Amino acid sequence: MTRFSPRTAPLRRAGGLAATALLLAAGPLTVAAAAPARAADPVFTLGGPAETALHPYAEGGGAPKRSTAGITVTNPADEGYEGGFTLTFDLTGAAGIADVTFDPGPGVECATKGTRSAVCTGDTLAPGLSTVTGLLLGAAKGSEQGASGTIRVTGEASGATSTPHAAPFTPFTTRVTVGGPDLVMRKLPFDHEPTPGQKQQAPITFANRGSRDADGVVLTLRYSRGLDIPQRYSNCAYTTDETWTTARCSVEGTFEAGATYTLAAPLTLEATTRAYRDLFVYGIQEAGTVPRAASAARSERGSGAVLRAVPLTKALAARGVDLEPGDNEQEAEFRTANTADFVAYGDEVSGAAGATVAVRLGFHNDGPAWIGRIRSGGSMAAVDFTVPQGATVISAPKGCRGVTAEGAYREDRKTPAPRYVCPAPTTVRDGGGLDLSFGLRIDKALIGAAGRVTVRGPGLEEAGLPFDPKPGNDTARVVLNGQSGGGPSPSPAPPAKGGPGAGSGKTPSAAPGTSGTGAPGTTGRGGGSLASTGSPAALTASVTAIAALTTGLALFAAARRRRKV
């Protein structure tokens, strides 16, 4: 028996999500919903590539080239599974076709049992998708070009809590085939620091360095919001979302092993007026091997000419899986000299002591550039909100974290904070932004109590916005009981629905029970007050007012009766 140990020590990823009880104040009567019963143990799903191509066996000797197939497990639960699991690999279908060894993930051990089977064991499964082991696959000695076989994976988990039996796994089968095309995309020499409006030619060029011809190819072009390709080809399907435009172009023909191809006419790549930090990704795959994207149903066909590829060099000498998928794609990153004006806005509301109010605050991007960290995925900016004196935050948008008055980390996550930091999404479109709603309780009705709203860098150590040419409008105020008596807000107004600020991507949402505004029982804006029905203090005030009114009416009626007597 050959044994394989993990490359690293077992690493357990925290998968537990703390359960938080949320009280929804919807009126004088609140009904608490019963907690749902514990769900049954999850069904784990095994997965991996449907097919893997193997480099043909090198008869001349030397180290064989190996292909890798990652075997994954999907745990649909929100928490990690602990209690042990076993995966069994049936290798009989690939005997004489593939030599299989294992590259286990953290906390996993694998052992082969001859050439017909193998077993991998582990003690935990993180929530979501994780790779359990890699299969290192090489063509077996004596295998022929085009030979194909299967590897079947099954699994079981012990330690199930809600049933006496092992938690189930769905089995998985992957196919291995000797030989195949190897489509390689050539990297293009772009100017990576263009100016807005600059156009560059993109003569897409690729080669087939494999052992078999490719029967048709699919060219995939993905470019972020600041870039554009004006051509719209009739054999391309186009899909656009908040960040990307994706074109999938089906190019017919036989692309011979050993030959190099280029487009009949080069593409044009343009840095638009909104360009700032952008990516262009261009890749090539054999037709029939590209999975259908979930967004394909929303795609639109181009109305222009047919995109064609013509040979640059002829082949040196049938459809198959690509031998080296890692070289099918290239990407280019662009840093365009451009600016984006982030404008902060606040609010002005009024209310008596004990009342609950909702305040809107945030920022909008007046452009011209869109801003994003699409490679790293980090936030480009944050909204920093200092709470007005005499008020307490009772609901904050999801994703906002409370900090100290100085902006430092705060251990206490349960009690209201004097200051909140809310990260912006990874991308902020031109005309987009971040709209937030906080629920405040007015503890003391101070005239003109003001809080500060600032849009800044994502961390205190990077507080500036290097792309923003107008730092003077990065700050606004939230005013409680201002002396304006319902006059104009002391800070820029929030964008109207559907205008600037809309379509900003993912934004922190209002807390549950806020009716979309961030606080139950809100007061009116600009000094007008609306009685609160969700706050205990406001409810008490309402009952007191009704009692006083009833008493006054009774005294008035008694006085009239005395006058008549």
C-alpha cells in the first residue's frame, strides 16, 4: 500500500455563523416567530472536471507530463461538518489508460490499494465548495491516442447528528482521454496606460500545440465597464452586467494540431470616458467543451459581420479535451488617467426625546470614471458616519461596523457605537454610489445636533481618494432638530430613486424591521413629526397623550353642564 500525506497541517476553516435574534417592532403588538427545527444532515456533492485530457505516453523515456483533475466536495450547510469522511476511488475503468497518483488537500490523507482503487479520508468539510484532493494523471505505458476511460468517486461521512446513518454523498464520475488539442492564446502587446477615448488594435492570435485537431473553437472576450469593443459580430453572443461585458464567439472550422491562427480582421479595444482600472480577458476553447453560462439566456446576438480566424502558419502534421487548459487565456490590465468625483450626502430630521428617526446618508459617484478593484475584490472607499450628540443608533445597515469615536477597532459588537464605518462595494459605477439608512433614537432633543458623514478610503491609514479631484464635497452632515424649521438640508441631497446612486452594485442593506428606511416608527423629515408605533418610549408617549386628551374632553363637558345649570 502506498500512502500519501497532506502537504500542510490540517486547516479548519471556521464555518459557524453566530445566530442573531432580531426583534421586529412592527406596532403595539409584536409576535415572535418560532425558531425553525434543525435541518437534516446535508447531502454532500462530489464534483470535478467532466473530462481530462492526458499527454500521450513518451516512448523515449523521461518524466511524463501529468494533467491535474481536482476532486471537490460541496457542503450546502452554513456550518462546517465535523465527524470524518471517506472517499473511495474506483480506478478499474481507467486501467491501462491512466496512471493515477494523489495530491491531497489540507487535513486529508490518501492511500492506493493496488492499481484498481484508492481511499481518501479526512475529519472536516468546510461550508461551500472545497477541493479534497487533486488527481495527478498520466497516460499509461502502452495506451493509444484517443483511448478513454472513467474514474468513479463515492463517499460517506460518519458522525451524523440528526440521523443514525452516515450523511450521504452524491457520487461523481470523471472521464480521462489520451491525447487532445492544446489551444494556446498569444499575449498581445497593449499600451497599458491609455487615455480616455484611446483605441488599440487587438489581433487575437492562438495556436494548437496539441496532439489532435480542434473541431471549431469558442473565443471568449470579457472586458470591464471602462472598456469597449465597438464591433458586434453575428456569431457572437453578448451579455452585459454591472461590471463586465462578455462576448462568446463560435468560430467554425478545423484548427489543426501544430498550426497558428489569427482573426481575419483585428478587434478594436477602446478606453471609454469612464475608464480607470480595467481588465480585458481573452481566451480560446474547443467548441463543445465550454459550459453553458447561467447568463446565456439573457445574451444578445450581434448584427455585424461574421468573426473568422485564418491560419498564420500551417500544421506540422478529432475533437478532444485540451491538454493544457492553463494557457488558453490571457488578460491585460489597463490603468487609465481619469477621475471620479465621490460626493457625500447627509440628512436632516426632527423628533422629540424618545422618538425614533431614520436618516439617509452615503455618497454618489458623479464620474466620469467608474471605480473598482475587480482583480483584488477589495473595497475602494468607505462611508464614515459619526453619530449626532444626544442620539443612539438602534439599527445599522448590514456590513457597517461600529468603531470608537477615534475610529479604532471596537471589541463590543452588541451595544451602539458612537461611529460607524460602511465599506463601499468592490465596484462603483459612474452614476452609482452607496445609499445607507440608519435608525436613530433621540435620547435628548438638542437643537441642531450634527453628525459627520465622510466618504474616504477603505481604511484610516488610506483615508484619501486618489482618483477624486474635489475632496471638498467628500463630507456632509446629519442634523437632528435643526433650526431651519424644515428648510434645505445642510448637505447634498440623496439621489432620487433611479437617478445617481442607483445601480451601484451590492450595498449594505437596512436592518430587518425597518420598512426599507432603517428604523421602525420613523419621523418625518424637515421638522415634521410622525408618531412612532414601534418604539416603547414613543408608545408610552402616545398612550399618555390619549389619556390627557380624554381627561380634557371630560372636564370640558362637565364645565358646559355647570354653565347650563
